[in-house]
Amino acid sequence: GSLVLFTSLLAACYKPLQAKTPNALTRATAFLHREYEKTWYWWEAVELARKLVLTGFVLLIPEKNAFLRLVVATLVCSCYAVVLAVVRPYKRVEDNVLAVATSLVLLLLFLSTNWTTIFLGIQERY
């Protein structure tokens, strides 16, 4: 619901933002696009999609395939970190650095969880 709402609002703001003629809608939805470069005004929807995938859609994978859940989450985090580092959607350099750093920390967390799961599986066999 939120992703569709945010995307719809940001799509409606496209022309006024590109023309640099703010209207009531762009001012009301400034919390969605204020921190981003004009080219990447829709990045908040991408961020929300990433959060939904990591916290919701990954749970659609059956629990018996828990390792697959971790692999999918690791792939999502690694792709997002790379795209974030290349795109640099934030206006402030500090925000870009912080966003990449937190993405890398989350990626390291998933990688360490993957390794722990692998080693626990090996230990249970012997």
C-alpha cells in the first residue's frame, strides 16, 4: 500500500519538480523528495521497495528454505549497495556516504549470517 501511494504521489510531482515550479502537492510531499537530487526525486520509493523486500517478501520463501532467504536478502543488499554507490541520489555527500556505509553494514550482517548457517550445518553433520 505505502509503496503504491508513495510512487503515485511522486509520479504526480514529476512535472512541477522538473520545471522547478512547486505547487501544493510538491510542497506537501516534500518529505519524500527533499533530500534527493532532482534526477533521483523518486529514490524514496526505491528505498521503501528495498525495505519491503527485505522484511516482507523474503518471508514468502518457505521457512524450510531459510538459507535461500538469506541468499536472496544478501543479493538484494549487495545490488542495492552497488547501485547506491554509483547513483549517489542524495544532495549532501555525507548522506550518500552514510547510506552506502549502512548498506554495507547490513550486507556484512547477512554475509556473516550466511557463513554461520553454513558452518552450523557442517557441524550438525559431524
